[in-house]
Amino acid sequence: MEKYAGNHLAAILARTAGEAPEALFLEDVASGARLSHGALWQGAGRMAAALLRAGVKPGDRVAIQAQKSVAMLELYLGALLAGAVFLPLNPAYTPAEVAYFLGDAAPRVFVCDPARLEALEPVAREAGVGALFTLGADGQGTLAEAAGAEGAAGAGFEAVARGAEDLAAILYTSGTTGRSKGAMLSHRALASNSLALRDYWRFTAEDVLIHALPIYHTHGLFVATNIMLMAGGSCLFLPKFDAAGIVELMPRASALMGVPTFYTRLLAEPGLGAAARTMRLFVSGSAPLLAQTHRAWFEATGHRILERYGMTETNMNTSNPYEGERRPGTVGLPLPGVELRVCDGAGRALPRGEIGTLEVRGDNLFSGYWQMPEKTAEEMRPDGFFITGDLGFVDTDGYVTIVGRGKDLIISGGLNVYPKEVEEAIDALPGVVESAVIGVPHADLGEGVVAVVVASEPMEEAGVRAGLAGRLARFKQPKRVVFVAELPRNAMGKVLKNVLREAYGDLLG
Ligand code: MCA
Ligand code: AMP
């Protein structure tokens, strides 16, 4: 559309809104409301107009911590149209966690859930936020009022010009050491990756995606949502994962994207096999999908789950093929436009088949960490390859297998937990000498968080949990706390987490 032509990413995402504005974009399953591509972008235009009225200038950050809603999607696209940088935050974060993100990113606008306004208003003020709005799960709040006031003129908003290298979003990803880092994502990175995925996975205007992922992360926002916008297809939009609800929707849908926990939970649902018959594609990512889940899914539904591999910093890197063999236990082949190599610690490429660190390069890469050039430099090679921290190998057919992580990271139900952050919170509790936080196998979540604690006085598991409430989001809190006299260490004094993982491997069943 002419009015979006100068905005690199919006011009691509809004193509269907220009060519077929009446085409359905989304059915909000909870309310039954239906929204066309054209109406979505009109809503986005009103959001953009409201943002400009609130003082947003090109490059300003627009942060939001709210429940998944259609209005939040409109704000994402509205921020793009306004030339701003969209910054979504997990609604599970505590006000203390939000304070860090707002302080670091210094957004011009912050949008929060009306139920948390009282707790977050002082946080926003402290961070120097220019304008604070509310947005409830029902789409109501002061943001909706401000957007509504923009009327027809707002709906026709002409996009602020933005080039391929300008930033479209910042997503925070915790560091293995130190504070969370904001991954800066350009219009180029997001546009090129979603276009590649749309074509690689054969998404068209005929597709109907069951959208049950959260929209504060790469998977639900830049993979699921952007692909459906670019394909001109539609979404059955769920507020959150709901196994029975998804099975019920399958006969009306063609595709599902999820984390492995989606698939293990769906396997327990009666009627799955019959419901999945007319589906075209099941995609899994964000955490390793067990080969046994892949096989069980094939037995139950006749479909082979397509597993792909990505990161916040890189978007999607590899994918099993649409038409070729989808190999269980592998993450497939590098996507078109993505180069991948396996290297030793010094960045020297290793022969095929050897295990090393995966490094990637391509238009999909982020533009660095927000205001942390030294952290960016640590993870980039001089020739432009990004060091993922994932360990793996490439087989003779080019398929990539991830065998582990060089970084100390737990992935629980598709959400990342950095042990260091949890250890610091536990170590700050009175009576704690030190702690080690590990991930152990969890039948539902893949990995679950366990804390091993050395205390100077008798302590209860519940005491540690209570001490963490309000400091850490619940998904980061340990599912179990074990007390020991001392932590196992090597000769250098480093805690042997592998020994702990072995000792407590059965703890979460
Ligand atoms: C919820 N809880 C969790 C998790 N989710 N605990 C550990 N890990 C989790 N992932 C806890 C809550 O705090 C709560 O605890 C209890 O479980 C029930 O909460 P509820 O919200 O009802 O949970 P749920 O609906 O069953 O959610 C589980 C879920 C969800 C469906 C697996 O976490 C989810 O949608 N995960 C997907 C995340 C995602 O999109 N990841 C992609 C990131 P309590 O009862 O104690 O209060 S993007 C990425 O990784 C890269 C780029 C990539 O490649 O995609
Ligand atoms: P995030 O920090 O949320 O961007 O998570 C990225 C990390 O998730 C990657 O570095 C991998 O460790 C992991 N990951 C994503 N997809 C897969 C997959 N299909 N298999 C194994 N690990 C994955």
C-alpha cells in the first residue's frame, strides 16, 4: 500500500491489507470476533497516531507488559508504523524485573495491565517513561481510548519512513552472566526471516494457523504472526495454550506452531488423531523436541512434526524441510539466506560430523545488544558470524543436530531461565551461603528448575520459595529446593553442575 511504502517491514506485512483488505486475518476464539487484514491495519494506524500524540519519535521504544490480545498486536504494528521500536515483556515478570527493563531501554511509552497499574506506575515514573497507558486482556483501557480518539484520520495513518537497518523491536534475553541484554532487531532481520519461513513452509492465503503462543517472544510474534501477515492467511487466536481447545479447532485449521510441551500435552488429548487429519503442518521449536515425541505424534496423527531452531538474536536458523525428510532429533538444514558452521572455541571451523559450537551468519541476525557493545563484540566473530552457544554437529546430508548448550541455560516449557539470575536471588536470602541452580528432566516442561542450596541455618523449601516471590517471575522459581552441606567443585573451585544434574536427575519425574 502506498501509505506504507516507505516503511521497510510494514510495507511487507501490510501487503494483504492493500490487495485484499476484506480477507480475514484473525478470529478471536474467546469472543468470536473476526478481524480482516484491512481492519487490523486501521487499528494499527490509530495506535500509531496515538503514539505520535504521546510524543513518540522515530527510534523511541514503546514497551508493553500485558496479556495477549488483538489490541496488543495492533500496538505492535502501530509502533512499526510510527517508526518506533516495539518492546514486549512477559506478563509473568514482577515489577522488580520490569523496573530493570524500563530503566535500561528508557521507553517513551509504557503500556501495562490495568490490574498492575498501581504497582507499575512508580516503576514507570522512576524510569522516566513519558506516557503510561493501560491495556486489559479484553482490549479495554486508556490505550484503547487514546487510539479510539484518533478516529478515521488515525485509521489512514501514513507510515513513518524506516529503512532496512532501522530497528523494529528489542527483545530482552537474559545473559549467562550479568543483566538481561536487549537484542536489537532490524526491519531487515525480521522481514527477511519471516519471508524465508513463509516460503520454506509453504504458507499461503489459504492457511489458517492455530495461534496459541504468547506474543511477547520471537516464536509467537515474529514467526507465527509475521508469517500469517505476509502470507495473507488467518489465525484462530487463543489467549494461551489450551490442549482441548486446540484439538477442537484443528478441523477448521491448517497449521499449528508450538513448543514441545504443546505436543506432549496434545498427545494426551482424546480425539487428536481424527481432529488432526485435515491439518497440513505442525511446527515445533524453542526447545528440543524428543525423537520419541516426534514418533508418537506420527503414530497418533500420521503427521511428522517439522522441527526448526532459532534464537532471539538470530530469528530462525535451521528447519527440517517441508517436502524432504523430517528427521526426528535434528533441527534440519540452514534456512535459505542463513550460513551455519560448527567451530571450536577459537572460531576455527571443524570437519563435518564433529561436535562444536554452532555459529550463524545472514540477514536474519540482530544488530547487537542495546547499549552493550562489549557484550555484542564477545558474541560476534570479526567475519560476521554470531556465536550461538549451542553445541551440535552437521551430518553428511547437512542436517544439524543440537547435542547440548555451552551456555548455562535452562529451557522450561519453551521459556528460558538463566541459573545465574536465580542463584543470585537465592544467595541474597538470609541464611543462604550459596546455591547452584540446574535444569533436570521434566515430563511436561522438558526441563524443570531445581535449586541446590547450602544454608548456614535450618531452612525450609517453602521459605526459599516465599523469599523469591515478588523478585522472580514464577516460571523461573525452582520447582524443588534441595539442601546440601556443600556443593561439589572441581580443583579450580568451579561448581560441578553435571554432578548435581546426575544426582537430582529424577527429582521432577
Ligand atoms: C507456566 N508455568 C511455568 C511455565 N509456564 N513454569 C515453568 N516453565 C514454564 N514455561 C507455571 C506458572 O508460573 C504457574 O505456576 C503454572 O505453571 C501454571 O501457569 P499457566 O500459565 O496456566 O501455565 P500453562 O498455560 O500450562 O503454560 C505452559 C506453557 C507456556 C503452555 C508451556 O509456558 C507457554 O506457552 N510456553 C511457550 C513459551 C514460548 O513462546 N517460548 C518461545 C520463546 P504457579 O502455579 O506456581 O503459579 S522464543 C524462543 O525460544 C526462540 C527464539 C525460538 O526458537 O522460538
Ligand atoms: P532464546 O534465548 O529464547 O532466544 O532461546 C534460544 C535457545 O533456544 C537456543 O539458543 C537453543 O538453545 C534453544 N532452541 C531453540 N529451538 C531449539 C530446538 N529446536 N532444539 C533445541 N534447542 C532449541
